[in-house]
Amino acid sequence: MPTVGVKRDLLFKALGKTYTDEEFDELCFEFGLELDEITSEREIISREQGDSKASGASDVILYKIDVPANRYDLLCLEGLVRGLQVFKNKLEAPRYRRVSPVSGEPQKLFITKETAAVRPHAVAAVLRNITFTQERYDSFIELQDKLHQNICRKRSLVAIGTHDLDTISGPFTYTAKPPGDIRFKPLNQTKEYTATQLMSLYKTDSHLKHYLHIIEDEPVYPIIYDSNGIVLSMPPIINGNHSKITLKTKNVFVECTATDLTKAKIVLDMMVTMFSEYCSQPFTVEEAEVVYPDGKTCKYPELAYRKEKLSSEFINRKVGINESTEKIAELLTKMCLRSQATGVGDEIEVEIPPTRSDVIHACDIMEDAAMAYGFNNVPQTTPRTYTVANQFPLNKLTELLRQDLAAAGFTEALNFALCSEEDVADKLGKKISETRAVHISNPKTAEFQVARTTLLPGLLKTIASNRKMPLPLKLFEISDVVLKDETKDVGARNSRRFCAVYYNKSPGFEVIHGLLDRTMELLEVKSARGDGYHIQAAEDSTFFPGRCAEIFARGKSVGRLGVLHPDVINRFELTMPCSALEMDIEPFLGHTAETTLTHDVPMQEVIKHKFPTQDESSQALSSRPTSTKTAFGDMRTAAGLKSLNDFLADKSYIEGFAASQADMAMFDAIPSAPCSTFCHLMRWYNHIKSFQRERASLPSAKSQFVLPATTNDASDDDIDLFGSDDEAESAEADRIKEQRLAEYAAKKSKKPALVAKSSILLDVKPWDDETNMAELEQRVRSVSMDGLLWGQSKLVPVGYGIKKLQIGCVVEDEKVGTDLLEEAITAFEDYVQSVDVAAFNKI
């Protein structure tokens, strides 16, 4: 959302009322805005550049207000004040009028055919007899910048030019010429430059260099002249200095050149409507004629009002209220949408002004009605649709696999879903046309060009960023890949994959093969052809010849495993052998993962799931075994819970590899949820808790782990677990047990405490394309902290000849945080523009 900064005192003066910060925050919320921050110019500069740079800054209080991205009429103080005053019924929404010049012909702008190759469209208007003050002038310039960054898409769609009409004379000509033929004095410069020289001059300008690429490679540049050959502007780069606006300017010529005519009309309407209130005739705009190459003539600005009709029943039903037609018309009028009941049933006629280009559908009108009514005033009602929440089967399978793969000694990684074409094709020894990759139409960087078709590149890049970590490196990831699929309405589908890699001095194929067997065991797929799974030799350019196998499950190919080809390893900047496994896990659900999540007859769910009544629930709870005595000890004591926690350290279930009645019996024996101290027990407890609904269908237990309750008058702790009546023998057994527990505790206390560490990959973006990257890296590495170890680095192309520094580090979580690192690096303000965390993995 765009943020508009306004001076608090100036805002309150325009509103005609002083508010407290809390009152104005509430007013913004009622109007659909958000007061994001209360600050000052001094505070902003101090925070961004340091106290030394903020010494001469103003202490005037600023309100930073978040505005919806499509409300272009609220991007300046004038529009904001106008909207709030109409909302508070202090002002009627003004009517904007296009008028002809009092004397003479309207200003004309001729478009030549040469512009068709660069920016073919242009619109224009005149603000006549306007009065500027310093605050109005600043707001006028700021609105241009806001529109350029928002609807104009950084001037690529529309570029705005404003000129002092008294310093130039029409008619005006909008044409395009070779850059060497264009020569003029640009804004705030003292000498003339050719367009070619300007491009070189502005390459180092922090503001204008971002727009040069729009026309830089074009054979001709757009240019606007007046009748005397004076250059008004070279859109979308810079205006001419001759026609610049000052506080003394009385007549303003506004022109917008564009590649999108609709956007140009909207931008022109916004500029003139927001500041026409300062004209001698408020809210009037003088028209201008635009003559196209084919002789067609159009008058601008359009300032078009249009009318829409809708029913109050539609708004009442969508918002969830019950108001009369007249009341809803009043609510819409408060949002600058003049409305009235037509008298035909509950029909409302709504007039949409030229400032509300965001209203394109009846739902937009309904939203404004809801905003004016007040979201907090909408009565709460019980939804009429009955739904049953349940975990998505594919996600449940994913979570279960993640836990057991972590228990197998592999570390989970989470990588970006977008990557470069090189990552999924060239580096893996494949052609991009063979990958079925979905391409991003306008990628921001070279690193994010396509949606990944395999998880392997992400894991290999993670290993490359952690090469200094102790070997072996064992990583896995379970995430989605995106594949083209013509059978889908969007032309692509997601596929849930499991990928694991083993990186060591030896390939470790047996480790990856063992992980495959363990995974199939968890998925309850036997090692057999037909209904089970098997592997057979295959050829794949990603893997070493003769060291690749294809995985078949229930007769279908689900993935591959093997030793990676040395060329693949080298392309990812690795130096040691690596084995990998990647397979599709969706076939193991037994049905497609894209199951319907809605139900045509919701009440059938009550019968289907057989929800227990209150009496049945109480009966179920009372039927739980009362005994807390188990083979691991008494579950009411810390010693018993600790013994069970140690048992579950490398196990997912009490017995076997799937939930059974043994788990349910142990679950019932635990009086309450265990604390976080017993991490393995808590993991198991929460997992088994999710099986309560289907507990009756779980397989029976093979052994008895919960002991029957005793009615002996003696203490519960005197139970003889071995069925002996000899008290002396029981005492001796207790003594041996206590001795072993003490020895175990002493042994465990000698183990050094594990230090939580993380591997972080940072993207450090330079201040500009002239930044010395070697010095930048040297300064980054100069950041020294206890618990921080810098790793390898490389320069990664971003675009337009600019590179960023990608550097890895290992930190101790308790000592170093990402916020601390970013703050330390961005302190080098002459070198660093920003710092982003590209990858973050727990070690």
C-alpha cells in the first residue's frame, strides 16, 4: 500500500478541527485507511542516516498514512482532506467541470507518427489562474511522484510533465527524434546537453537513473516542443528548465505521455481535479485539444461522470445489514459517490466521479457502503454454511514424513519456489525445453526466472553455502514444484516432492538407498514388484552413468536416486561427491491430492463423521483407564515421563512404524499434556492426539505397556512389576533401578550442552553501480561479533550491470540475530543500499 506523509498541523488546519493521535487513528480506520506511523523529518533522517545527518532537519510532526493502492485520489493532502470532510458531512462532494478558454482557442498538442515506436499517446490540460503557496507547491510535486510510482509503474506506462504556460507558446508538438538531434537545457541545469549526453549524465543520478532504461535502447527519443522550438520535456526522463514551475506560476500546462491511453486519462484527471480547487474558479479545468497523426482530434481532460444502478437488497445481503434504500444512498454519498433512490423498487442510482477510477464493479460500490456503515457496526451472525475442518491429507502426510526424516538424521531445508533457468536446466545437464518449467513473464532478477521443476538445485545451493560445515551434510526438503499441465485450467499444477541429498568425501549411495527404504517403510509400501516398490537401472544426465536408478511404486515411476554427475557437482561450486533422491509423494495418498474441500450437502458430514454428543464424550472420557502405571514407570511422576521421553527419542510410535492401540493406551495413561522439557514425549503426544477420532480403527497392540490398576492398601509405588511377592526382592530391584538412573543422569550431565546454530545466506545490495564490491565485501567481513563466523561469498548479477554480494555465515542463535547483522552491515551507508536474508537454515 502507498504511504502518504502529511504534516499534522497542516492537515488539522485543512480539516478545521484538531484531533488527538488516537482520535485521528480511529477516523482513518472508519474511512478505510490506516495511520501507520507518527514521526518527524528529523526522526526519519536520524533512523536512516544517523543523528549527525539529522541535525538541521525539521521537528514538525508527520503522519504516515497507508492508502489503498487503487485510491489515487487520496495520494495527496488535498484529496485526503476532501475525502474526510465529505465523509464527516462537512462538505458536499465537488463537481468538476471542463471549461473552454475565456478568450481564444484552446491549447493544442499535435502528435506526429514518429512517436508510435516509443510512446504513442499523449493527453493535456490547463490549470488557469492557480495560486501556489510553498505547501501547495510541495504537495503538487509529491503527487506527481506518488502517481509515477503507483499507476504510472515508475513512468513506464505514463510520464507527467507540468509547465509554466506563460513561459511557452502553443501549439505544441509531440514527436520523436534520434538522441543526437535533441538538444536542450534540462531542469535545474545551467547548460545545454544532447539526449545522448543526458543519458550519460543521469546514469549516476540516484533519482533519474531508474528511468533511463525505458527509452535508452530506442532509436528515437520522445520530445515535446512549443511553437518556438523550445523543449518542454523529454519524457519520461526530464523536463526542460525553460518552462519549470515556481511559486509565482499562475497558469500550468499539464501533459501526460503514455504507452497506455486509459492510464494517461486517469493520471491527468487526478492531477487536475486535486489542484483545481486553487484556481480562481474552483474545480474548473481548461480544456486542451490533442491532434493525432491521422487528423483525429480529442479534448482533454475528460472528467467523465458515469452512473450505475444497483439494488439496496444486494448491498444489504453482501454486507450483512438491513438498511433502507434511502439510508444506503446516504452512506454512499459520504464516500463521494452521489446516490439517490430512483423510486423503482429498491433501486439506487450511483454517480461515480472522475476521481474514483477504482470503482469498476457493483462490488466496489458495496465495499464503500460497508466502509461508510462501519465494519465494527456490522452485526455478528452465525454462518449459515456448515463446514467441518480437517487437515488436508497431503499436508498431514508431509508433516509425518518431515518428523521421521528428521529423526533419521537429515536436516530440513526450505528454499525459494522460484529459481533461474540455469538452475533447473543447464546446471543439471538438461535443456530448458525438456523441463516443463513455468516461466515468469517479467522477472525481477536473473535468480527468479522460472518456477522450480525439481527440489534438487535448491538443496545443492544450500550445501554450497554451507561447505565449511562439518561433513557429512545430510539435507532434505518436502515442498511443491510447478509443472506445465495442459489439462488444468491454469495450464500448470503443483506436485509435492520429497528430495534428499548426502554430501561427503564418499558418495554415500547406500545412505540415500537406506533412506528410500525407510521412507517406503513409513509409507507402508513393501519391497516387491507389483503392489510394492522396486528400483531399476536408468540413465539420466543429472546422475553419474551407471549410478542412477528409477523408483517404481505399484507399477508407476515416482522418482529417481543415484550419485550426481561430477559436472553437476562442479556447476554448483561443490568439490565432493554427492548422492541424491527425489520422488513424488502424492501417489502414496491413494487418491489425488486435489480433493474437493467443500460439500454439497453439509449436514451429511454430521452423519459421516458421527460427532459424539456431550453424554457420549463424557462417557468416552470416563472410559479411559485410570491406571498411570506403565512399563516405563508412573506417568504421574517426572521420572516416568522422562523414561518415556528417552524411549521416544528415536521412535515415532510405541511399537512398530504406525499408530496402534499401544499408543492409545499410553496416551490415556498420561494424566495431562507433558511440558516442553520432554520434547520427544510432547511431539509424540500431540501426534497421537490427532488420531482420537479414528482410534477404534487402529491396529491392536502386540505388547502390554500399561499395567492394571492395583487396589492394594499399600502405596502405589510398591507395585511389583514382575509379579513377585518377595518384598526384599522388590526392594533390591528398586535399589538397582535407582542406581542405574543415577548413573545415567551423571553420564548425561557430562555431555556438553548443544549450541543452537544457524546458517544464513545474505544478499547485500550495493548503493549504486559504481560501488567498489571488493571494499564492500571487506567492510561486511569487518563486522565481528561473538558467535559469528563468515563463510564464502560471490558476486551475483542483478541487472543492468549491477551485481550484489552474496555471502554466507554461521551464527549462534542466542548471540547473533539477523536484525543485528542487518543493522551492522547497513551502517556502511556509502556502500550498502539494503541487506536481505536469502536463505536461513537451522543446523
